Amino acid sequence: MIEEPPPFEIVRREDFSDVTYLLEVRHPEMARAARPGQFVIVMSHEAGERIPLTIADFDRDRGTVTLVIQAVGKTTREMQRDLVAGARLHALVGPMGEPSRLDGFRKVVVVGGGLGVAPTYPIARGLKERGAHVIGVIGFRSRDLVFWEEKFRAVCDELILCSDDGSVGIKGLVTLGLEQAMSAHSDIDEVVAIGPPIMMRACAATTRPKGLRTVVSLNPIMVDGTGMCGGCRVKVGGRIRFACVEGPEFDAHQVDFDDLMFRLARHRAAEKVALERWQQGCRLEAQAVPARA
Ligand SMILES: Cc1cc2nc3c(=O)[nH]c(=O)nc-3n(C[C@H](O)[C@H](O)[C@H](O)COP(=O)(O)OP(=O)(O)OC[C@H]3O[C@@H](n4cnc5c(N)ncnc54)[C@H](O)[C@@H]3O)c2cc1C
Ligand code: FES
């Protein structure tokens, strides 16, 4: 009898920095179904919080999907501590959301800022596979935070690497790289920008005067991911849209970024308490270990 490997197993873990890590997870059906732009909802253990994470890569031959995660609060830090190669996720649901539009473009600029570099990768690869000329603009705070530069070079016709402090690539924000791409090319069909809301808003402001079609991937608080709870409400073109089922990608020039940022900040106090309680539990556990030994 052939024994099936356990589902949701972490087959590879890579740490990009103190706070950013990659998990490659076994899930052959998900790897077959996944398309650029989609996301999954993950539970790391039975009592864990459900958190949405973008599919940063998928490999149909290996039967895996890749997630790149920033440890910002209780759940993502707990996952950073516990999920090593060989461990398993409790649940992995998806792929969710509308896939990115990839067909019909001749020239596209794909902009990724910080962690946003990861979800833009499958979009850049998908565009390249369909024959588009792909200009990548990826930005990090400094050289030590750079990841996936080589992966991007392999799927981009041109790559502009930016860093806030000038330690690698051009010195400046990704909007500077985007401006350079726009002045070198007058025939860009579309810009895709993914990163923190403030960065996506700045990219929208950069392309708006030229009326250059721009798409952003929004990251509101999500709960069920099925369009039922309304937690992921965003304002686009004056209308309420549900990012989990109608997005997460939307026309950047229509998005109300102030509303998005306001809604994201609403739970900060509760999130801080949850993190502090978890950290306190970790400290108590660490103190208890020698006592038991
Ligand atoms: C469609 C989508 C794709 C995402 N993809 C990624 C990704 O690829 N990698 C990654 O690191 N992060 C991604 N995020 C954000 C990620 O879900 C949050 O960082 C995570 O839920 C934080 O949980 P926490 O307990 O560690 O932190 P908390 O302290 O609970 O929250 C920290 C911050 O994370 C955000 N957040 C918290 N809960 C949620 C939630 N249920 N849904 C959405 N955002 C939340 C809020 O901005 C909050 O202020 C994505 C979010 C969305 C909506
Ligand atoms: S997360 Fe509940 S409606 Fe989108």
C-alpha cells in the first residue's frame, strides 16, 4: 500500500529576515487550482485564528503552495515560532478571491513593496507566460530585507530594484521606480501594485494624472472569506464591495484608501492585548520548563 503524505505539511521553511518567513505547504489540489492573485485562509492549530494569506507561489509538479508571511501580531508570530519543516497546518482553505486578469496585455509594470513583493511574483510570471513585456519594480527598506530578486529577474524583461536607504538598487520608494518606468515607456497597458495601503495609494496617485489603468490588491480584515460576514467591506467608486469575493484586486483610482486604513486601524487595541497576553504566556511557559526538569 502506498502511504499518502499528510496534507498541509510544511515541506520547506525559509526565513528572509527576523520577521518575514516562507512556508511551502503540501496541498496538490490547491496547487492545481491556484491562480495568480488568489489567497487562502489558514488555521495553524485547532484553536487558532483564521488568517488570510496570499498565494505567493504554487508548484503543480511538487503539489505545493507557498506563503510568505510577516510576523506582525499574535497569530503570525505564533506560526513563526511553531511552523518548522515537517509540522502541519490545521486547515488551509481556498483558493479564494478573483484571480488577476493576465490576458490581453502587451506591456505591464508590476510593483511590489516589502512583503507585497511576494504576491506580485505569480502575477509577473503569469503575464510573462502570456507573452507580455513585464517591467518589475520591487522595493525594500534596505539590502538585508531583499528577497526573490533572482526569481523576479527570471520572469521580468526589466527589473528596477529600489531601497529606501539606497543600500541596494536605486535610492527611493517604489513610486520612483514606477516614475522611471513610466518615463521610459509610453505604451504601458497596466500597472499592478501590491504592498501596504499607503504605498498602493501613492502608486495610484503616480499613475492617475496619465490615466494609466492601475490595479491594487486590498487587505481589509477578513473573517469568513465567503461574502457572508461583511468584515472585508471596502469602498470602491463610492460603492461598498466585499474584497473576499469581489476582489481582492480593484481599480486603484476608485479605491477609498482613507476608509481602508481607518478600518484596518479599528482593532489595534484588541490586537495589542492579544499579542501581549500571548507573549506573557510564552514567558510563563519558558519559566516553567526548568522547574519541571
Ligand atoms: C487578502 C489578504 C491577503 C493577505 N496576504 C498576506 C500575506 O501573504 N502575508 C502576510 O503576512 N499577511 C497577509 N495578509 C495580512 C494577514 O492576514 C494579517 O497580517 C494577519 O491576519 C495578522 O494576524 P495576527 O494575529 O498576526 O496580527 P494582529 O495583531 O491580529 O493584526 C495585525 C494587523 O493584521 C491585520 N489583520 C488582523 N487580522 C486580520 C484578518 N483576519 N484579516 C486580514 N487582516 C488582518 C490588521 O491590519 C491588523 O492591524 C493578507 C490579508 C488579506 C486580507
Ligand atoms: S470576509 Fe466576510 S464577507 Fe468577506
